Amino acid sequence: MSLCVELLAGALSGGAVLGQVESKKVAKSWGHTFVAIRPSDLVDDFDGKAASIIKTVKASGPHIRVPGERSGKTADERLAAGVMPVPSAVWEVILKTAESGLPK
């Protein structure tokens, strides 16, 4: 997976790549590539196939999660409860900005 990411986000985008720079952090050249695919143009019943894969992976062992599952559950719980926790430092900045406006 890392090799695929390096090829797509580094080489394809023209960003810094392994072997040509000491590190991407030093080069300050990360590179980004976005690919949009309409699954229905490639295959029938993509949603059903994807659901089958996820179900099988999750059934492969205890406590298996897929990316986004925990954060999705948390978002659903917060939406149902009607609350969104905000760290106190962030809240203080919001209050200060509300009172004083943005810095000029």
C-alpha cells in the first residue's frame, strides 16, 4: 500500500520521491493526487461487493474494524445526543474572537 501511495502521490503528482531527496519533510514537497471513480461505470453492484468484502474482513477475527468505523460511530452518537465536545482552549479562542473580532 505504501508503494502505491508513493507512486500516486509522489511520482505522479511531481512531488518529492524516495531516493531523490533526504526526506519529504526536508524537501517540503509532499505531492497529492486525487482520483475520482464512478464504480457503476466499471462494475455492477459495487455497493454489494464492497459490503461483502467488509463483512468478511470483520468476521475474520474479534475486534476487527475498518477505516472510519470508530469515528463514524462517534459522530453518530454525538449527532444523536446533540452535543459536540470542544476542547477548552479552542472554546476560549472562539469566545475571544466573538468578543474582539479577528486580528487586523
